Amino acid sequence: MQFMAAAAVVLCVSMAVLGSWVNNQITRSVLATSGAGAVGFMRAFIEPLLHDLDTYDELPPHVHRALDGLLAEGEPILSSIVTVKIWRPDGKVLYVNKPKSLIGQSFVSTDMARAASGEVVAEFEDMTSEESAYEQTLGLPLIEVYAPLRDPSGKVIAVGEIYENASELGVQLKVSEFRTWIFVCFTTVVMLGFLYLIVRRGNGLIELQSSELQARYRESVALAKINQDLRVEADRARLDANAANEELIGRIGLDLHDGPIQLLSLLMLRLGRLRQSSMSPEEKANAAAIQELTSSVIQELRELSAGLVLPEIREIGLEEAIRHAAERHENLTGTTVAVELGPLPADLSDALKICIYRIIQESLNNSFKHAGGKGQRVSAREEEGRILLTISDSGEGPVEQVRQSAVGAKLGMHSIRNRVATFGGELNIHSDRNGTTVSAELPIAAQPAAGSALPATA
């Protein structure tokens, strides 16, 4: 509506200017036609009487009589001509048919000066000068025409001025002006009507498109909400699966400790008793070998069980959990692990602490298995809302692909990658002749799903 109102104002103003311009052009055209007739009259009847004017300061009597006779009352020419004046170029009135009192007087007239320079000047109802006082008293619409009068050589010797009765012309101009404004108003109304239809149609189209866009926006918002809910559910499912996996691993570790390890320990006791009984030397040697192998299996199972069962993650902070993982590896392998810790968050979810613990545990196990535990180092710090974790060694072990394929019954680097991906982190492994470096970046904002079960700890 604001556009329609503004457009209507602009259109009305433009059409008003156009109407004024058209009326002005019509008036100028009529004046040019009337001026041409007056100029033709003066050059045909008056100019020949003034060829010897340069030799006189005043008009000779015979010229006065000739002009008076030409403009005498009752002559047909006077039906349209009201007054005739003849000027010297310097502004002095040489002749006027009435009133005669103006003869010999001088006036300053811009229009007369323009005519003296060779220009034809025509004005409609522009009688404001002192020399047109008589014409102003007539109360008639008049056309005032100034024209240069020349001698046979073409030199301007005088200026002729004619006042024509424009009563009929004035009526015609008013009728023409009225018709012009009627046409302009009609055209304006039609254009406003078309403009209104265009604006209304455009407004309807805009409203329709706006409704469609709003509907699509609502659909997009609904889909975005569904996607967000699905993403949250997927994250919750991954975290739940991660927690269930940790719980299963812990149970396997406890089952190994309470089942096979106990049975093998009982086997060790029975083998010891057999060796004390009456056995041949060969049988005792075989029993000793079996007892030694059983002891190795028990040790391996104990290490495996210890690696699977988590410490009390809930009760310790991240820094202590990292140090605990390093110390546990040192106790199991007899190697040394250097720990460098920077600023770390005091409050971190248990699931994320478990993920970090497992990354350190598996990386150190691989380092010990493939590089002999040389130059083992663990570093961790917080930077821009992320935990930056690095585990490295300086052993000449196999390259990354070989190390990843050599994972045995323990967690394996593939499961570590899945754990890191669950928390929206990144895991990079680089291996060369100078050793292997495992780098992990984990966002601190990652939280476990509400109600997710944590794994059993020991």
C-alpha cells in the first residue's frame, strides 16, 4: 500500500507537469500563429510607409494620415486589431492610433527591445507595462505582438506593436485547456487503475510466495528438529553402546580372573603335588614343563584381565586417570613411561575419561609389543575447549599399517578410532623409523547420553 500511495503521488505530479507543459505548448503555438498574422499585416501595410523614416525624427504628416486612414473606425481590419503602435528602436513612440497622447513619449520595454534586435515577440494577456495602460482599461483578452520593421536594405528602422482582440481565442484556449486536463485526468485514472491491478496482483503473488516460503521454512525447521533429535539419539546410542562395550569388557576381565585363572591356579597346585609323589624322572620333568607353561598362561591371563578391568574412574580426575594408566603399564611391563601434563579440566564426564584411559592403555600396549617400550611418553593438555592427547615412543617398530593389523585379543586401534569418533574427536597415527606417535583431539563439550550406564569398574 505504501508503494501504491507513493506511486500515485509521483504519477499525479508527473501528469500535472505534463498537462501544464501541453497547455503551454498549445498557447505558444497559437501565439506563434497569431504573431505570424500580425507580422504579415505590419510588413504588408505599415512597413512600406516607413522606408524614409531614417530621414525624419518624427513621422511625416502624410504617413500619419495614411496610417489613420488604414486604421479608421469601421475598417474591416479593426474587427480584430485593437491598437497599433510604432516605436523607434530607442523606445520613443512615433505613432499610435489611440490614444494619441502617447505619441512622442518614451518608455522602457523589454519586449520592444527584443523586437528592435530582430526578434518577433508575442504575449497573451501580459499587459503590465505603463505604455499599455489604455489596453488594460478595455477589459479584453489581448494578444500583444512586437515585430521589427525594416528598410529595403534590411536594417531595423522601427518596431511595430499590435494588440489583437483574443476573446474568441481565449475561449478556445480555455476549452483546449479544459480538454487537456480532462484527458490528463482520465489518463491518470486509467494508469492508476492499471497500476493498482499490477500492484494488487504483485502483492497477491508476493503473499502467495511468502506463504509458501513460510510453509517451507516451517518444514525446514521441523526437519531440522527431527534431524537434531535423530543426531542426539544417534549420539546417545553410540555412547550407550560405548558404555555397554566397556561394561562387557569389564565383565570379561572379571570372568577371566574368577574363572580360568582360578582353575589354572588349582591345576598348578595339583601339578605341584604330583611332582612330590613317586614319579619317574621323565614324568617329573614333563610335570615341571607343564607347570611352567601353566604359570606363563596364568600370568598372561592376569595381564589381560588387568587390562580389561577399569579402575574407579568415577572417584578420580583426568590427571590422576592418565597417571594411573601410565603406572599400570609400567607395573605390567617393567618399562618407563614419561608423563607430561599441561592444564586440564577438573570436571570431565566419566565416559570421556574412560575413552582417554583406553587410548593411552592401547597405545602403550602397542608400543611395548612392537617397539619394546623404548622412549614411551604420554602428554596431555587442554587447548581451546579440546583435550590434546599424545602417546609416542622412539622404537623402530613396524609402520602404522602393520601395527594396526597386529592387534590381538585386546581392544585394538580400530576400536579406539570408534571411541574417538563417538565423542566427535580426531585420531591420527604416524609411524616411521624414529618411532610412532598417536595424537588424539577430543572436544570437552562431548557428554555421555542421559541415563547411559557406565561400565563396571574394579
